[in-house]
Amino acid sequence: MRKSVNVDRMSATATGLLLIAGLVTGIFSVVPVIDGADYLMQASTNEYQVLLGALFQLLMVVSYVGIPVLMYPILSRHNKGFALGSVAFGIIAGVFIIIGVILLLLLLTLTHEFAKFGVLDASYFQTLGGLLREGRDLVNHVATTLAFAVAMFLFNFQFYQAKLVPRWLSLWGLIGSALSILASLLFMIRFIDLNATYMMLNLLIALHQLVLAIWLIWKGFNSTTKNSSSNLR
């Protein structure tokens, strides 16, 4: 029993650290030169920014996959189906992150080619660059975000049922995940752009991740429920 408590405490701390790492790497994965109007010229002259963004985006895989994997032994005691679902969607999110990195590096290669030959056929590079940017946006802000938001929704739902953390915190995560899913769907159908509305819809889940991380590192799981099994098996 004591060993199980210690393992759960370590899992809670590790999960909290990964949540913070996911937020930090997400912030540093932003590449402003790719999102600007003159990206074909700016990206090639600021290659280090693109490569740094690609590195941090790749590091996000550790958090996006690691969080549900770490949580699986604990959540599977309450609902194995939901626990497996959160792991599956976490892995899917990780795969899409890698695809996003590949698209970013392809964009960087294209900008180098544009710097050499762009004057001869600028429209070709602009068309191809636009397609690559569009594909990257869909992968990052629809596929990846949807997959991870679903993973977060599933384990926050289990948190709520099993009372592993305070229910207000789990409910916050459920609402935040739902809003994040909504933001991705609205962006996918072009009802909104990557603007303030999109950011506001994702703000709640980002703040929840930070608060949940602090709670897990500081408090861990509720001692009255973390070793119990749910009737939902």
C-alpha cells in the first residue's frame, strides 16, 4: 500500500512537470517569421528562429504523449476504456506534432529556394508556400489540438468521477477542453481565423493546465480516492 502511494505521488509530480513543459515548449514553438506576410524572404534570413521553433515543437511530443501514458496506471483503476482512450489520443497528437515539424522544415527549404530563384517564378513559390502554411496550420491547430483536447477531456472526466483532484478543477478542465475542441472545429470550417477569438477559446484550457500542474506537484492526488477503484469498470 505504501509503495503504491509513493508511486502515485511520483506520477502526479511528473505529470505536473510535463504539463508545465508542454506549456513552455508550446510558447517557444511559435515561429513569427513563418506567420508574417513576407515569410518567403524572412524565414530564410532568420533560419535559426525556424529551427528553434521546430525543436521546441518536437519537444512537445514528450508532454503530449507522456501525460496520458503517466496517468494510465492510475486512471485505469477507475475506467480502463477512458484511460486507453486518453493514451491513444495523446499518441495521435504526438504524431501530428511530428507532421507539423516536417511541414515547417519543408517551408524552410522552400524559402531557401525562393531566396535563390524566387524572382524568376515568384508565383510558384507563393502558391506552394501558401499550401504548406495552410497544411501546417490545419495540422497544428486542428488535428493536434483536437487530439490533445480530447485526451485532456477524457482524463479530466475521470478526475471528476474519481475525485482524484478537486471537482472544481476537473470541471474547469472539462469546460476548457470543450472550448478548445470548439475553437479547432470553428477554425477548420473557417468560421474563425487564428485571431483573438481562437486564442480566447483556448485560454481556459491553458490556464487549467498551469493550475492543474501546480496542484499535482504541490498536493498530488486526493488520498481518500487515489487507491480506490470505481464502480465504472
